[in-house]
Amino acid sequence: MKTLEKNKQSFKTEDKERAFWLAHSPLDYFDVSKAKRAYFPNLKPSLKSISVRLPEDMLDELKILANKRDVPYQSLLKMYLSWGILSERKALQTK
């Protein structure tokens, strides 16, 4: 393994750094056995837009409940989905 000192060079541009790492393996410069698991508590989960068809009366009721809680109805829907998923997981684990 090459020394880390060789890697401590400063790159003048991001393009030069990118070119360097395309030509060199990071495994040659870093000891993987000393790696630690990274924790990023402030990262938001990735979101994906989907279309869900709901009966109008269900959507109206959801909007009324969300209004009473003073939250957007989509956020309330995500909360309900999350609760349902957790409840289903617990039910499956007890079987």
C-alpha cells in the first residue's frame, strides 16, 4: 500500500482530482481494515413520486383530518402508511 502522504497532494481543480482517482485505486491509498462505519444523521431519505388512486370520499376525509392536525394531507398519508407498515411488520414477526 502506498503511503497516505502521497495522497495528501492538493489538487488545483476538481477535474484534476477526478482524473487522478480515475487512474488510481483508492484501495492503494487507504487501509480498508481501519475504516469506520459512517453515520449521517441529517440526511433525508430519498423520495420518489408515485400516483395512487383513492376514492374521493377517502381523500376528502384525509384532507379534513390533516386540516385538524394542521399538517399537509400528503404528510399525514405518509404517517398513516408508515404506521401501517410498522404494524404489519410486527404482526408478521409474532407469527
